[in-house]
Amino acid sequence: MLFSDRADAGHRLAEALRPLAGSDPVVLGLPRGGVPVAFWVAQELDAPLDVIVVRKLGVPHHPELGFGAIGEGGVRVISEDILRRSGASSADLASVERAETAELLRRARAFRGDRPRIRFDGRRVIIVDDGIATGATARAACEVARAQGAARVVLAVPVAPPDAAERLRGQVDELVCLSTPLRFSAVGEWYRDFGQTPDEEVVALLARAAERASAQTAVEVGVEAGGVVLPGEFTPAGHARALVVFAHGSGSSRHSPRNRSVAAALHRAGLGTLLFDLLTPAEEAVRANVFDIGTLAERLVDATCWLRRRESLPIGLFGASTGAAAALRAAAAVGAERGTGIGAVVSRGGRPDLAEPSLGDVRSPTLLVVGGRDTRVLELNRQAQAQLRCENRLDVVAGATHLFEEPGALDEVAELAREWFVTHLADRPGRPGDRRGEGSSRIA
């Protein structure tokens, strides 16, 4: 089987993978050449696309021999047997891992920019490359994906030598390979056009996929709250069957890039979102209104009622800065009863102290996320946490300041929020209803 180019390979591979379209998969391309193939697979399966960045850990002085692999999120897959036989010192091994970790982070930032990594805990993952030679990189990617939480791993490639395909078949849940020619010397011989894929092409394809996913679901709405109609953006819930309403902080709006980044991570977890302006432009012009927590909380209560008339699903609140205080007061006002109350609250760099009269009445499970270098707000959150009587947790993102502008800090916030909302809101049969984490704190 001869392919015209990577796009042609992607279209043909998508046809073979079409039975998986209904399983809500995530498609991951191996950079660089695997991404143009994966792009068309994701398009035709209507699935989210991301890169899976892995780095092989080579034995010192014998780098072709891998003693393991690393992936994003601190994932390590190590072969203890090769480690023992290598005879390398701990210092040399640590040096290799430090260098490869730095390169992994550099490549991930270069490809993805400021978009958070797509999380796929508990989901089917389709890992795509433009072909397999030895299979070492593909195998490492599959192991890393499983360690990152994938429920099932499918490896999909246009072409591979028969022996490599057979080895990999036993190491994944499913292998989809269109061609396994007996006379195989290189992947490129099975393409008419097998030119190099530059980093810029990978970046552009990932951006196109992200824009398409966002444009498909977001709807402009008018939220009826406080006797006025406020502009908003509503994204319906996916497989998680739950919704999160965002309350932005002072000086911000529904267009906040930080909140939109967190919302994008929630969408990938199957959660719907509502981002809306809490005040009209005329109201925002009066500075005191921005700190009128009572009015902001009433608007949030009205917004959740408006949303329930559209969607009968569990609702959570995500608040930033003063918006977090409004979220907590709103949660205290409506309770936490399933179907009518607020199922969970997450505060990002919030000011829960401004909701102090209501903190003891909050019954919704509450997560407080604060930057480790945001010392004043961290102390205010610790004081507020002591007054909460609901299930709660305080997570400190090490090295982060108030706006979480440091590399990876906002990704950490998004992951913490995703985990909290999925645990407390998502419609997952058999989900345990325990209250672990009550009154706890941790460094993230």
C-alpha cells in the first residue's frame, strides 16, 4: 500500500478507525510526522487532538539502549532490569533524566503554546504515527499514555514491518495498521511525498484542531440575572453530564484568558461551562460594584436558576479573586442538594474571606487553589478554610503568583479543577460518595 502523503494516510487510517468514533476517544499524534496523520484522524472521528510528547531515557555512554521513558505530568516508565544491567551510577542516570525532562518541557511548550494538555483519564486514547520502524518510540508513548490514566490504548499507524507490528500488538489494547509489507526498509519508501514536518506545521495543526473544537460547541447567550440580561458564552456538557458556571474577579470579564483556559480543560473532560459578565458595562464603571459581593452572589444564583431551566444537570461554580467570594455566598444561599443546589465550588486565587459571614453555611464541596508565592492571599485562604464546615481542601501551587502566570501553573490549576468537578459532579455510575479531603491541605 502506497500513500500519497501524510494527509492521505490520515484519511485512510480514519476510515479503519471509524468504529471507535462513538467511544469518545482522544487522538494523540507523535511529533512531528505523526501529527499531520493524526489531524485528519481526529477531524473525521470528531475527536480532540493533542500531541503526546515522550523522551527515551538512554543508558549513559550507550544512548541507543533505553532504560525507560518519560512523559508530561511527571510520568516515568522505567525498566529496572536494564537499569541493573547498565552498571550506570545514580548520578549519571539522574543527569540523563534531567536533560531529557528539560527537552520534553521545551518541546511541549513549543508545540502547544499556552493551551493546557488534554487530559484523558479513564478514556480511550488513539496514538497515531506516520509509520513504525523499530517501534521503540511508539511503545514508549503507549506506556506513558497508560501511566497518564488512559483506560484503553489504541496504536494506529499506516505502515509497519511485520515483526515490529507483531511485537507491539501484544503491548497495546488494539493495533490498527493498514499495511505490513514483508520488504520493509524505511517508513518513507511507502509515501510518494515524505518531506520533513517542521515544528511550525505541528503548531498550526494543533491550533486549527483546538479552534474547531471550540467553535463547534460554544453558543452566545443572554443570561437573565438581577433584572438584566448579561452576555455570556455557553458550552453544553459532554459525556460528564455536568455544568460549571464561572465567576470572574474584579477587573475581568467572560473573556478572561485564564478562565477560558480552565474552561477548555473542563470541556475536554466532558463538562459544560457558562462564562458570563456579572455586571453590565454601566455597572462596571462604578468601582464599588465590582466589590459588592452580595449583588454578585445574587447574580450567580439567578444565573444557575436560568441555566437549570435550560439543562437539568448538576452545577458547580468556579470563582476567581472576588468572584470566588461570590461563588461561596451563592453556594451558601442555595445549598448543595442534588438537582437544586451547587454540587461543588473551586476558587482560583480567590478571596473567600470576603464571604466570611456565609462560610460556615457552605455545604458544597469546596477546593481552594492558591499560588505558593501569593502569600497574603494564601494566609486569607487558610483563615477562611478554618471556617468551612463542608468537605474542603486547600491546594498550594508551588512557585505560582496570584495570576498563575508561571510556566505550567495554570495547567496545574486546570487539572485540579477538572479533578474536583469530575469527582463531585460528573454522572459516573458507581462513583464513591466519600468525603475524603475534608479540611485537608496539600502542596500541588
